[in-house]
Amino acid sequence: MQRSLVRPFLTRRGFSTSSEKIVASVLFERLPVVVPKIDPVVYAFQEFSFRWQQQYRRRYPDEFLDRSNARGKGEYQIDYVPAPRVTEADKNNDRRSLQRALDRRLYLLLKGNPYGAPGEKPVWHFPEKVYESEETLRKKFFFKSQVIAKNKFNIRKCEDFVWVTKDELMEYFPEQAEFLNKMIIS
């Protein structure tokens, strides 16, 4: 007679759901859309480095520089106006929009009943996929997926959803903050 030993995995972190099925949580990640602002210390170093290099740069005759400055100017020249970094979704703190926190990574959370959760009360969790036929792995695991060129998603079977930054993610899972800090590098 064979006896199977069932051990709970990751219960200390609160991610274990069931010992009978494989549950895969997907960490949907929207990459930054704009380049993040430069840290003031890095900016100061770059300014110092540029000024230092200017002392030793090669000097060209004025006639040479005038010809190169005249190149490319014409009636077709376009004035570039960058898009604003702060959007309406940022101003309204609309966490359901992907058009917020453009210089940060965003992660998708769903509010509903995750697989194997005790009770009927909906909780915030990552999107999940349950594998019925696999019997060799008895814990929940995470894999990352990047969202590219998509603004709206058809989110079903949940009460609500949010797109949050890494810092905001810790508000939803304060007990798992240490684990999520190690898992998510931003």
C-alpha cells in the first residue's frame, strides 16, 4: 500500500492553494513606455563629464561648422514636442488604465476567487491557470509575461482588476513584500 505525503509549499508566504493541482500564476508586466527620469546624482556626473571632455575636444574652423549647421534645414523641418509624462490616468489615479505611470513597470492584479482559496470572499491575486492533468508538481509557481502594444484587455471571471507599480503591489500583498521584492526586479 502506497502512502502519498502531501506537504504544503510556500504557505509561509501565503501563495499555496492546493496540493492536488498545478496552479500557475502569470505576472503580466507592462514595460515602461517612456524613459525614466535620470537621478539627480547621475545627471550631475554626466554634466561634469561633458564639461571635462569639452576642455580637450578638437577645435574646428568656423567655416567648417557653419556648413554643417546649414545642412538639413529647410521648409520641411518639424518642431518636436514630446508627449507629457503625466497623463489623465495619473491625475485621476485610475489604476484600471495602462496609460499611467508611463516611466514605470505595471503589473496586473485581479479581484476574485483564486483556485483553492478558502471562503467565498474575493481577494486580490495574480491571473491563474490550473493544470488538471499534471500530477508531479504540487505547488503554485509564477512566470512573467510582457504586455506589448495593447491598451485594453477582456478580463472575465473577476470582480475587478488593476494595473499597479511595484510599490503599489506591496499595498495589496504586505505579508509577501519580501518574496515579491526578490521575484520582481525593477
